[in-house]
Amino acid sequence: MISYFHKAIISVSMAVLLAACTVTAEKIVEDGGTKLSSAEIQALYGAGASIAWTSSSGASGTATYAPDGAANVKFGSNDWVGTWRAGDDALCTSYPERGNGEERCFPTFKKASGGYTWFRPDGSHGGDFTIVQ
């Protein structure tokens, strides 16, 4: 039987491990990554980009961004068509299927280890992506 003391030690250990795994913007920069500016986001997506992404919750899909500001995200049986723009040093997108089309902006970082990562407007880690075209 596990004693209260052992349960407490296990709980604290798990909390420490989870905190160590948390992805933050500060950790990305500390590890040699860089936050993309609006100009860098425009250059990355503005010529037309296709990406493969995985969210922090494990969902995955693809997205295409056209030079004219059109955006298309596919995941599972979902196919969202909306718009994108570079603004406030973030990728800003709007899809009618999400939040009644409300624009949301996602700070984006290039990771030193390769690929990119993004954060939600609330600052939580959104996921990672790679450019496939």
C-alpha cells in the first residue's frame, strides 16, 4: 500500500516533470530560437506556403496560405477556408468555422532545432509546424 508520504512525493515529481516539458516562448528563445517579426511572417507565408502541423494536444493537419491572403486548414474531416495576414509580429487568421470568424493572432517562432512553433493568443503553446512547400 502506498502511504500518503509516497503519494505526495509522486505528485510533486510529476508536477516537476510536467513543468520541465512545458513549451514557452522564453524557452524557445533560450534554446536559440527566434520570434518572427511581421516582415518575416509576411515573407514566409506571402509567397504561398504549405505547412504540416501538429497541435500541442496531438491533433495534426495541413494548411496552405496564398499570396492573396487566402488560407485553408485541413485536419480530420475539417476543411476551413479563411484569411491570413501578418500583423503585430504574429500570424493572424480568421475562419468562419472558428469563433464566428473572429481574427486571432499567433506569435510564431523559428526553432533552433528546425521547424517552427506557434503560441495561442493567451500565450499557451499551440503546436509545431514545418514548411512542406
